[in-house]
Amino acid sequence: MTHFLEENKAALKGKTIIPFCTYQATYRAETLQAIVDVTPTASHKEGYGTTNPNQNDVDAWLKKIGLGK
């Protein structure tokens, strides 16, 4: 993931990045922080990361960041 972001850093300048990460292990905070660290010229909204996603949690997160109903 960080390789992709580093390779496309110029194209992401001024864009808004909204991380959505699902995975089987921990390191949620580190993963979301790595995205911010690699793309300092982009703006960032609060990311969502979980090992057990469900629609209610995703809907609540989208509403929290201003994208949900």
C-alpha cells in the first residue's frame, strides 16, 4: 500500500484520502498513520479500520465523516 501511495504522491496532492482498511491482524493505528505519513500534501479524513466490519459500523463511520445518510 505505501509503495502505491509513494509512487502516486504527486497525483494525490490536494486530494482527500479516506482510508478504509479491513484485515485479519492488528496494527490499525499504524496502518492509518502510514497513509498520512506517505501523503503529506493530501488532506485526510478519519479512516476506518477493522478486523470485523459490519454495515452498521460502516454507516456510522460514514455519517461521522460527513458522507453518510
